[in-house]
Amino acid sequence: MADIPAAYLDLMTQKKAFAHLATIQPDGSPQVTPVWFDYVSGKVRVNTAKGRVKARNMATGTKVALSILDPDNAYRYVQIRGTVTGETTDGAVAHIDSLAKKYLGKDTYPWHNPKDERVIFEITPSAVQTMG
């Protein structure tokens, strides 16, 4: 597991920085989506609804990459390459609500859809690069 340098932990834990999550499509082409995330115990967690492209492209053992740009300085960022090491629906609704609090200042995710099944993907960093 690769560690995020201390000078960049603010991007992971304090700022409203979006992560651009790169996954690989079944045909081998890349796919990138901006996502909300949190960082817990050295792992990046993202939340989505089952059936979405990024969810279809990820499973335990899948390799992914994230680019996290400082919202206050476009020349400062963290790039993470890692592996999906966990996937769960347990607590996923509460997790998206906590991300809504971080990113929107709202107690609940405003786009809840009762037809969606939320899922949390946990990503363990294997390589980290920084700039800025």
C-alpha cells in the first residue's frame, strides 16, 4: 500500500476536491468519471449506484486510477493508481449521505432514487504521484 504524502492529505480529507476515476471498459478502452470520495485508513472510498458504467467496470481486484486536483490550485494534485480491495452495499446509503454533507453541505443526498442500489468501492493505493 502506498501512502499519500502528508503535504497532500488536505486534498484527501479537508477540501471539496473531486476525484477523476479512471476504469477500463470491457473492450479495453478507458473511461473517466468525476466522483465524490472520502479517505479512510489509507484507502479511497467512492460511492455509486449499481449498474452505472464505473460500477460495471469495477470489482474486487480491478485496477483503477484517480486524479485529485486541488480546487484552489489547478497545478497541485495527487495521482493514485490502485486496486479495488472492497465492495459493499452495507452502509452505502449512509455513506452517500456523508459525501453529500462534505460536498454540498446537505444532510442527505438530494438525488436519492429508491430504484438505485448504492455500493461503496474501496481502493487501496499502490502508487502515488504528486505535483505542486
